[in-house]
Amino acid sequence: MKNNHNILIWLFGIFSLANIIGETTQSISLIFATKPVLMILLSLWFYLETKEKTSPFVRYILGGFVFSIFGDTFLMFNENEVGGEIFFLLGLGSFLITHLFYVGAFLSWNKRETGFVEQNKWLFLPFAVFLFLNTAFLWKGIPADMKIPVILYSSAIVAMTMSCLNLKTKISKQTFQILFGGVVLFLISDTFIGINKFRIALPSARILIMIPYLLGQYFIGKGARNLAFRAK
């Protein structure tokens, strides 16, 4: 059964490549045919791999994957100018929920043990500085009605990154590197989205956004799948 599940990962890779080609060639039909399918495939793979290992951690990760499907779809309409800014806000809201699900997953893991960030409280400072500087950099370009949603979203993804770092002393080095690497890639992708939309038009922006996003979600899924079999 495991090999059958891995077919879904291969399909995720194929559709990811097709989506990148669509973004590169600006083929709207190829983008629309691939982007909504990407996280459906990854979500289905993760569900099939972990359905016998149900836990709050697994449910939270799967919830994040499901809301990523909505986020991808809403942003697809906004990015391709099929819909208005309402689709950007809907996408932002969907991914906000995704990050909150991920935070819930990371915090639910082995609550009895003190985590890395909890042991080193000074680590809150660089995260707070990053949040402040990133928000300050984007601030002038953010429309007035989007300022609060953007602040909330930025806070959520920083909290998600910090809560994942907190797992460093709770899980194996290899699994942590996979999981945290995915989270950092997701953060990089979202940072590019903010810069491109509110501050500077980046060259090949869609490629810069999608490649770390897709790799990030894959590594989050892979790391979370490994942890699911060590649930506490």
C-alpha cells in the first residue's frame, strides 16, 4: 500500500512541474488545470499515510493542507486577474488558518517536554525583529483596508516558524531538519508574495513564490508523516 501512496507524491511532483511551466510561460489554462490539484494530491497522500496514526498532530497538519487547497485556488484567481482583491483576502484568510493549524500541530507534540524556544527565550527577539522589519518595509504599500489582515497573517506565519523551531529538542535531528526546512521555505515564499504585491515588482515573481512554496509544503508533509509514526 505504501508504494501506491507514493504514486500520489510522484503525481504531486509532475503537477508541480507542470504548474511551474505554466507560471513560466504565463499559460493561464495550464495554471488553472494544475494549481488546485497540487495540495489535493499532497493532502490525500498524507491522509492515506497517517490514517492509522490519528492524533491531534496529524489532524492539525491535515487541516492545514486542506485550507491550503482553498488558499491556492483563491490566490490563483487573484494572480491571474480573473477576480478582484476579494480573492486575495480570501486566499490570505485561508492560509492564515493553515498557519494556525500548523501552530496547533507543533504545539500539540509532546507537551510534557520543554521545547527549544521555551528553553532559550531570547529566541523570541529575532522573530519579533523580523516581524517588525518586514511589516515596516511593506507598510507604505499596503492599502489601508488590508493593513490589519496583513499584520495578522505575518504574525501567524512567524508564530508557525517559531513553534516549529521549538520542536528542535523534541524530535530527531533528521526529522527536524526536514520539517523546519519546509517551514522556512514556506516563510520565504510568503515573504516574496508580500514584497511583490506591496513593495517591489520582483522579476519572475511567480516562480520565486511557487518553488519554495511547493517544496515547503512537501517537506512539511514528509516531516509530519515521519513524526506521525512516533506520536506521543
